[in-house]
Amino acid sequence: MASTYTPLGVELQATGENAGTWGTKTNTNLQIVEQISGGYTTQAVTDGSDTALTVNDGSTGATLSHRIIDFTGSLTASRNVTIPLDVQNFYFLKNSTSGSQNVVFKYATGTGTSATVANGKTVIAYAKADDGTNPNISTISLASDLVDDTSPQLGGNLDTNSFMIDFDDAHGIRDENGNEQLIFETTGSAVNHIDITNAATGSGAQIGAVGGDSNLNLKLRPKGTGIIEAMGATNPGSIQLNCESNSHGIKLTSPPHSSAQSYELKFPTGNVTADRFLKVASITGSGTTAVGQLSFAEVSGGTSWQAVKTSTFTAVAGEGYFVNTTGGAITMNLPAGTIGDEIVFIDYAGTFDTYALTIDSNGSEKIAGSTADLTVSVERAGNTLVYTDSTQGWLLKNK
């Protein structure tokens, strides 16, 4: 009885067959098994025709009887590499051809599935020989090599283990519709960019604090002495502060390029105080690059007039009083003074000569250098008190 052969070329010797050559054939079989289990070989793929892999019965060297097959050659179109219908094995297939073309690993005939090996990629393909007419070849994704997986998916959280995720120039992240993009790129000046686009609607891109918690802050932090810039484009850079419905907003806008301004404004270091305004209290440097320190200052040059006073009252700096002494003498108590504070009073009914206005200092503070009260008894008198310091206290502006 003659020997038979497996689809991968291993000789199955019949009983009593091959006397005198049994050992040699056995060694050849072991070599075939060895190359099937871990052998590496290259296979040239030619342009213009498919490549058929055939079995070498009882001898080594058949490409299809190797575990790892590295395809070589230069292609201008995708080419097929075929195996016989009865081959059952698994392979590591590498496409090392030039020309950026695919190599399709398939059975010689039939409509079963095949394994496409993209240029420069590696796949694990297993030939099933699961049908006499239309057998299938399936592939296994290489989880350790994301380059070879064109659609990798995570089954859980991605831990970068203190390493970074690097993006090539102009590559980034898209949503499932391929519209919004977060693009990481570099420029020739080594300045890193993150571009956010919205191809779906053309409206402004958004960076939002999201998650299961509510009332989350969104924090932007530069490195070292760096700053956060609102870049300009066709118009000067602006920061818009919206209402809660995001239907209205106010803008803080930089001067135009033509003004060549690079000055800096620093907000006040003191607490916010009612009825004050912001002013430049001091300047460091000069010109277009000066640094101005803002402070809260009191409005000067105006008086807040009050309703007519008909009884004793305590004055407030910055206010003016019509004092009516028709019903009897009135005392105006002065507040604690700060340099520049002003208080104005006028004889409302022309009766100060009958019932005088007494102006009482605050504690140990003084009026015109004296701790004594000031009596105003001139008909239709009116004047302004201005606070100077602890030595003179309140002084009359006019006499």
C-alpha cells in the first residue's frame, strides 16, 4: 500500500512501506512539521496575476507549510494569494510589498471569506477548510498592535500608565458622525496647537465641564509665568460673558492692532466698596507697555443732595443738606473723616440768625483745628466742609 499525504505535505507512510528509507522520510516529516509550527518564509507577489501556493508532498519548502509568510514585491493593484481548498492551518501574514496595495489571502476557488492584509500590516489568519466548495478564512485582531487594527475598540478604561498619547500632525479626535474634531497639531515654530472645529453646523465650538456632578467649574491654567490669551483674528480678541440663556452677552475687547497697545491693568487689591469707581491708582513703566494698578475710588466733583432736614441728624461724606431751623435750632453731627471728604449745608429758610445750626465734631476730631462745636448763625449761610487730617480736621471751603 502506497503512502498518502496531508494537505500540508506530511507523508503518511503505510505499514511496511519505505523499507530502508523510513528514517529519512520520518526526518523530512519532522522538518515539515517544524516549519508548519514556526517556520518563516517570504513569498514574492507579482503585478498582473494572482499567486497560487501549492503543497510539496513529502518535502520541505512549500510556502503554505510555513507559519509566518512575508509577502514581498512591488504592486500597483491589490493581488490575491491562494491556497488549496483542503488546507487547514493558521498563519501570521505580513504585507511588505511596495506600492501601498493590499494582499488578499484566500482559497483557490469558492465564495468563502478571505483575509485582507493591508500594506505594511500584519494579520493572523486561520484557514478553516470548513466546506468542500466554499471554505472560509478568518482573521484575529492583534490587540497588542493598534497600528494593524484599523478600527480598535476599548472594552474598558484606558490607563496610559504615566505615558502620553501622541498625535501626528493634523490628527485628532472626531465624534461618531465624523463632524466635530479636536485636532492636535504642531507648527514649524514648535508651537503646539489644539484646533476645535464644528463641521456639522458651523457654529462656535464648545469646551464644557461635563459629568454626573452639577455646578462644575472649568479651569484654565497656564504654565509658569505664561498667560491665557484670547486670540484675535479679523477682529481684535474678545471675551464674551453671556447671560444664563446664552442669548445675550457683553464683551471685553482689546484695542485694534493699529493702536499698538500692550499695557496691563491689575485689579484692586482692596475689598469691593459700594458707591466707588475704578481708577488707575499707580503706573509702572510708561507708554504702550505700562502696567496700571487699579483701585476703588470715590466719585468727586458732585454732591448727593438730601431731602430738607428739620431735626438733628448725622451727616454723610459726599452729601448736601438743606437745613430748615424754622422750628428751632438743629445740630448736624459730623462723621469720622477721610482726607478729601466733603459735606455741604445751606440755610433752607433763612432762619440761621434766629435758630442757629450747630455743627458737632466726631469724638476727638476737630473743626478748623478746634475740638469745639461750630455755630452757624448767619442768615442764608451756606458752605462746604472738607476733611484734611487729624490736626485741622474739617475746614470750611468758603468764608
